[in-house]
Amino acid sequence: MATSPAARLLVSTRNQLGENPLWDASRHTLFWTDITAGELHAWREGMTKERPIYTGPSVGGFTLEADGALLLFRVDDLARFNPDTGECRSVKKFTDAGTQRFNDVMADPAGRVFAGTIGKDKDSGGLFRFDPDGSVHPLFRGTGVSNGMGLSPDGLTFYWTCSTTNRIFAFDYDAATGNLANRRLFYAGNTEEEGTCDGLCVDASGNLWSARWDGHCLRCHAPDGKVIAEIAVPASRVTSCCFGGEKNHTLYITSARGETDPGYCEAGSVFTTEMKTAGLPRHCSRLAASA
């Protein structure tokens, strides 16, 4: 397994639970959520500090809408947020027995959104698909903590992380309908040795970069699931990652505060590293008009 240079500090935030980094190429801006604090943050390329842009109900995940708004998946609703003006309005209520709140979300090429939830126990929660026509489709339940997702470069494989069982699964993905089929194990993690699989992103070579909660690192998986590289992160609870920057070669990494992190540690901050490979473009959702 190759060891890449350790990630460096990008901006000191020390969020309670930093998550869902999203690069907006049109604004040259990185957005992310501090779920526990109920905040959204923004860092524009070239800045030395971030700025809070939203305070309210916890945002478990969010997408960039085609018109530039952010679509927030909160505790029990979807909200449209304008990061330029701060305007926020709820556009769709969501209720599901056993769900605490939304967690990681992902838009696909057609503008659908796959949204996971955190259940009230390990046997509740699930993964849902929100379509541009306003319909909501429960895909499966009983996931506990639904987490990171991604698509392969050819658009044929959908990856999904179950943090409850510390496993990453692969599915056949139908771009025309958004349906998932042929669920199979992609990777089974060893919690004691490497922490728990959390958020993820996929690069242009088809490799999958998976954050490790309580693992101090990102691990890179080849398309067959094998771990082929690792990036050390100076925080124990590494939560997610995304590609961005001018040429989409910059990897941005979010983290959370951990009980074992020393007081001087930058746990909860955002880290970064430059990559030889580029990331895949982030797709925009197209839900706000129909929500």
C-alpha cells in the first residue's frame, strides 16, 4: 500500500462535526456543514479564513442546485438556501419513522438526490431517492448510519457506505431510472485497525477515497476494493472528502472533534492535499422547483 504525503491544514475551524465538503467551481468556494452546531461554512479560494453562512436546524448533507442555490437536507425537511444572500426557506417536509435526521447525500447526473439518514437505532434509518418530479423513493431501510456515496467514472456502479456495519457496498446503477440492483460487498473494514468507513469520493481513475472515522486517515480503494494508498490526516475522526480547486486536483478533507485528540490538535478543521489524479465533477441536483 502506497503512503501519500500527509494532509495539511487548510483552515482552522475545529467544528464539532464537520461533514459533506462540496466544491462549487462557479464560486471558487468550498462549502461544508457542522452538523452538531447547525451551521454551514464557506471558504473561498485564496482566503485565509472561512465564514459561517448559515445557522439553523442541523444540515446532515446538501447539494448544489443547477441554479446555484444549496439544497439543505435537514432534520425533517429540505430547504433552499442562497449562499450569496443568506435567504433560506423550507421547500419540502420529510418524515420517516425511526429517523433522527439526514446524513450524507449525493446528486446524480439526472439531478436526482440519494439521501441517507441516521436512524434512532442500528435497525432504523435508510437510503432514499428524491426525483426531480417531486417523488420520494425508499430504497432500503434498517441501515442505522447511512453514509458516503459515489458513482464510478463510467456511471455504471453506485457505491454506498454503511457505517453501522463498517462496510462499503457496490450496486449496478441505471442512469435512466436511478434504480439500484445487484447489491454486493465492495469492502469490509476492520474497526480496531483502521476506524470506520465514513464519507467518500471517487476520482477520474475510478479509485474510491474513503474517510476513516477514528482512523486518522483517508484510504484509497482500487475498483476491486483493494486498499492501495493512504493519506494521514492530523485528526482522529476524518469524516469526508471531495475534489475541487482550479483543475479539480485538490482534495479537501473534513473532520470532527474526537475524545482522543489532544487539546492543541486541529481536529474538526478542514485539511487539504494536492493529488496527481483529478476528481470527478460534482453533479447538480434539480429538486427545488418540484419540492
